[in-house]
Amino acid sequence: MTAPPSAPGLPQPPQAADAVATLAALDAACEAADLPEATLDLLRRARDALRASAVDAQAARMRYHALFDAVPDPVSILDESGLVLDLNRAGLAAYQRTREEIVGQPIHVLNPELPPDHLKPVWETLNRGGTYVVEVTNMRSDGSRFPVEVHSAGFVHEGRNCIVAVARDLSGRRDAEWRHRELMETIDRAILVQDSSGRVVHANIAAMRLFGVGEGQRIGEELASTRWKVVDEHGRELPAEQLPQQRALRWGRNVEATLGYFDRQRQQLAWLSVTAVPQFPAGANRPQQVLTLFSDITALKRESALFERAQALAHIGGWEWETARDHLYLTDEAQRILGCRPAPDTLGGLLGCFRPGDRQRVRDALDRTMATGHALNLDIQGTRGSGQPFWVRLIGEAEAGDLLSSRLTGTLQDITERKQSEQTLQVQARTDPLTGLLNRDAALLELDARLGDPQQQELAVLYIDLDRFKVVNDVLGHAAGDRLLTSAAQRIQAAVGTEALIARFGGDEFLVVCSTGDDAGRPERLAEAILREFGASFRMDGEEFSITASIGIARAPGDGVGSQHLIQSADVAMYSSKRRGRNGWQGFTSELAEQQLQRLQLETHLRRAVQNEEFHLVYQPQVDLASGALVAAEALIRWRNPSLGEMRPDHFIDHAESTGDIVGIGNWVMAQACTQLRRWREQGVPIERVAVNVSYRQFLGEDLARNVRQALAESGLPGSALELEFTERVLIEDEPDTLRTFAELRELGVKLAIDDFGEGYSALNYLRRLPIHGLKLSQLFVQGVPGNHSDVAVCQAVAGIAGSLGLGVVAEGVETELQREFLLGLGVQLGQGFLFAPGLLPVELQKRYPARRPAAAAG
């Protein structure tokens, strides 16, 4: 490689002095008179050529100086050992030092963090004819640091190998961090980057793998948790402030250590070589973060006594087996774990500590390890000399570097407590705590497994629902309901025996899964047996209750090939059985499949009905029975679907209740009714309030009071303008929540009434305790008066209850004058029905009851 022109700091080449002397000699010779003219002419030409060459050399040196100092980045020239021979003007400015402070000094004066052998990889690259590029942190005279990217090239000067290094300041390059992280991901050493507070800023893939952090977990949280116990080489636990990362941040220099990391979660100890490197931001003299490199050196520590001591601290024993002479060595901790006295010294002795079924597993695994070199990792169950059972994790591998080694080494870890906890959790996870049967999740897993087994695909599911269970639960309380469920589970077990799998599927529903391959009639036979078991009454708190069962049967693969499909088919059959009169069973049929499809279609359209504006309201007037004057109106929902046509409420309300869509529909009805009442009041229609039906699901699943408050506020109505009608089920569904909701509604001034009173549970004690304003007498009883004595008695009872409690009564379904006169005789003042008007559109109601006064503000 040709040497460049000399530079300040580099020795002047001897050729320059020789050229000067030669020129002087030639000048003297050209003056000699005794030389022939031809010789003198030759000497003059040589002198002129040499002088021209010297001028060119001087010009080249000047150009070199100009170029050397014109480079905007710091340029340094080093000798082979790293001594600085020269530095350009940009370098002097960047490092804020004089030439005398740098030239003649080792490169460490500019980069104190360089390792002692930093030039080794540089020369390896340069000797191959390449250019060496590296990113380092340089230091100014005030101690502040700044990142640079150094490009180094080699050249030979006066027989010496030299380096020219150009450093480019990376402080302003925003993509440096990304390149740095990409580099970290490509190396196989675990790397953590933490800020000055210890928070993990970045971890490469190798670090996630080393510390056992899975997808979705945060490595910072895992390292900060109690999962890890860190010990030094003497087995002493280290506090957080003594970790290499923290010391590097405090001292501002590299810290190296060998530490043991015990993972309490995996019950494994790993020895790691740790190097913590502080990182300084541009212009700072204190590190802002620390980069830590981890190398797993567990294998190197396996032979040391310190490793044995640390294993004991972590309750992990060591073992070594020399296969050639069948000699087994166990550490003290391994002997304690096995509890064998005397300690086994052969493989056969060790296998004797394990269960018979596990002995062959261990033998086969050891043979594979010796043949292939693959690691051994087994969970083994055994029995100690005292008869106490135990679990151990047996880990081992062939001696490193020799797949045909005759020596195996490994660890024994006592995992008894964890295995017992896992077994307990597995039982709990599969078992219904009340009945002791399988729970819903376990039943689905078992059913999926059987459906996936070609040998067991012919099976049936019995879906069992208890009839009238809610009566017991509501009247006697949840404790009695739980006892009833336990008794019901025992009766099902008695009927089924060992012929099928039984699970509590939820609430008062049970699932029976049985095979049909060997007995096609088994499902129906078991259903009949279950119904016979439920033939006798249940006794609860001194009372007898007749609780029967409705059962639906579905068979695989005809009625469903997946667990969810099969159970859904059985559920549909069960509901069909319940509608036919309860206390019976029903098999799934093609007709039920068609009904199920129609139901799914209905539910799909229903879910989008509000958004598609398919609902509208009609209003049935509530009038004074004596005068016929309009007092209020009940909002009734109607649904017109483009595909399904006009749908009656009794066809879709139950579906909306079961799917939960009734909550959104109910809120829409409330808002629309309040808005319409506002319009009527503005138009002078003589109407006091609007009544809206409320589902029990609106009480349980939504903040009903908040929704009512919002509807009133948006329409500008007082609470007294709204009446909420709900079924008796709301009274006893959830008493604490009901009491709180009713209190909030009463504060708003909203009227509260029980719809269809007398059809349901008629829990009269709730009427006394809740702030109810009125009862609605069901049309089922009104339609029979005055001719039907039973209906007359019910109407008289309801009127009497209302009168004694100070509640108003509205009679539904009034269709004849005789009914109106009878109700007036009972003291019932308000009624609604076809005698007065059906459900009317808003404009129709306004025409029938025209304004009797000027329009007034709604408030």
C-alpha cells in the first residue's frame, strides 16, 4: 500500500532531505567548467526534473494537509498498537482537546470503554483487505460522551502498519436505536436494556427465551416478581441493589459477575455470566441506561462444589451415572429427596425408588440419551422408604462433546408439592363444587374427545332441565335451592349408574352423555329411568315439592357432529318437551331442526332490528272506566321485518329475553315513548302519562335507573309522566338490587306497576316492602267476569289487595260493557281493551282523543 504524503505528527520521509542534497550537488556540478558540454546538459536536465518532482511532492503534501483538515468528521491516524499519530482539525474540535493532549497518546484517551484487545478484530478485518466499521462511545475533555460510527482502513508507512480511522457522530441519527436493536436480535446472547430506574426498555429474543417469558407476558414484570431468586457464587442471595446492572449504573463502568438464577416457577437453577455495560447519552457524564449481556454457563458449573451447594439451597439434587461400571453417584440433596436408606449406588437401586410403571420409562429415556445425546427430562412418581409418595423431575444429559459418552449427569428436583397442587386444581377445575359432578367445561372436553374418537362417535346427549325449580329457589331461598340441586344430581346418578357420563351444565340443567353403539335404545331407557327417579316429591324445610324433569335427546352424528351443535339440538328437544307439558322426554327431529333454523334466523334479524329501524310503537289508551276519558296510554311494540313480515310480540319477545336483546329493545321503547308523550303534550292531547313494559333483564343486566333518567332528560319530561310495568318475576329475581333500583326510580318520581298480577309468583310480602304504585289485573281473569266464579274471585282478591295496600288498579282486556260495570263495582277505576280502543298509531290516538286545551309545555 502506498504511503500518503506526510502529515503533522508523522515523521518527515527521508526521501525529502535526500532530494534537497541531491539538488544542491547537481547545482554545483552544473557550474563546473571542466565537464564536457554534453555532460553538463545531461546534469541540467536531471536537476530540472528533480526540482519539478520536489515541487510536485510539496504540492501533494499541501493538498494532503488541506484535505486532511477539510474532512468534516474526526480523522485519526494510529500506529499498530493504537497510539495516536495524528488527528485532523475536526477531531480536535469534536473532542475539545489540544493536539498535544491527543497525539502520542493511546486511543483510550478518546474512548475509555474500549476493551484491552479491541484492536484484534480490527486488524483481522484490515489484514483481509476490508474496512472495519464499529459503533462506540467517545469522550470529550469534559467527560461527556457521544456515539460515533468509526470506519477504519489500513496502510503501510515507512514499513509500519498504520490505521486511518474516520469517526462519524451518530448523535443526530434517529435510526441508530433501531439498527442497534436489530443487531441485538441477531446474536444468541441474552440482552436486556434497562433505564436508570431499572425498568426494562428492551429485551431480545434470546433474553425472553432464557428467562422463560412467554407470548403475552412482560419480561419487566417477570423479572420484578418473586419468581426469581438470585445468588452469588457462594450461594448467598443478592439484594436488587447489588445486581451488576445497578452497580454499573452507579459506578458508570462495566461490571462483570457470575450469578445463579433460581426460577421458582419452573423450579430450575441456571448459572449465568453477566456483563453490565453503562450507556451514556450524548453530552452526559452519567449513564442513562445499562445494557446487560447474559450467557448460560450452567454446564460449566455442573462439576463444581459451589454448584452442588447452590443446588441444595434450591432443593435440587445432583446425580451422575457411569454406565460402563453401573456406578451411581447422588449428592446429599438427591439422597434426601429420594429418602432411600441406604442410598442407591447403581441404576437398578435408583429405579427401585420409582413406581413400577415409571421404571421402564426412565430406562428407555436413559437409553435414548446415550444413543442420541438428547437431553432427558421426565416427571417420575415414587415412594420413599417411609412409604410416603413423592414426585421428582429427572433431568440428565450425556457428557458434553461426546455423544457416545459412558457418563450421564443431571439433577433430581422434588416437585411433590407442586404435583399435588396441580392434581387438586385439576380435580377442582373439572368438578362442580355443589354436586360433585363434572362441570360444564369438563363435559364439553369429554364430549369433544368422544366425538373425535372413531370408536365412540355413536353416542347420545340427554339435556335435562328441572321443572319448577325456580319456585323452590325463590320461595325458600338459594340455600334450599342448592340442596335441591344436590338431591337431583343424586337421583340422576342413581338412574344412570355407570352407563353414562353425568355433568351439571349450569343452573338447574344437567347433561348425560352415553354410548349408543352397543345399545341403540339406551338414551330413551335412561330418560325413562331419570323420570321415574323424579316421580317422588322432594322434601325441603318441612315442605314437599313436586319437581319433575324435561329431557331432550340428540344423537351423534345425525343430530350434530360437534359438541356445541349436538348439545344445542338436545336443548331444542328439551324445550319442545317442556312446552308439551313437562315431566317427559323428546328426541330431536327434523321438524325441530327446522324450528331451530327459524329461531336462529329470527334471532339474527332481531339483533339488527333496532339499527334497521324495523320497530314501531302503537299506544293502547288507558281510560277512566266511568267516563271513558283518556288518562294514559300503554306503549306496545310492533315489528315489521322485510324478510319475515309482520311479527307478533308473543313471537319475538321471548327470543329477545333469552338472547338478551330485550335490553336494547326496551331502552329504545322507553326513549320513543317518552318522546311521543312530549309531542302529544305540546299538541294539547289530554294524556297524563305513558306506560312502558320493562323486562327483568333490564333490572339485572343494565342500570335501569340511569337509562330512565336519560330518557326523561332527553324528552324533557318529569318522572311522573312515565309508568314502568314489570312482571312479578322482577320482585324476587334479586332482592338487594331490586330494592336499590326501585328506590332510585321512586326518587325520579316514576310510577311503578306490576303487570299481569296474579299469573306469576304473587309474592305478597314484596308488595308490602317495595315502593309500588299500582297493579295491572290480567286479562286472563277479566275475560271471565262476571260469569266465571273463579275469575270473579281472583278479581275480587286483587282489588282487595290493592285497596288494603293503597295501590291503584288498571284492568287489561276490557271488551264488554258487563266487564266494565263489574270492574267499576269492585272499585277499579282505570281500564284498557278493545271496548275502548286497540293499539293505535300516534296520529290515530290523537284523532280519537283530540286536544281539549291549548298546547302547553311538557314540563
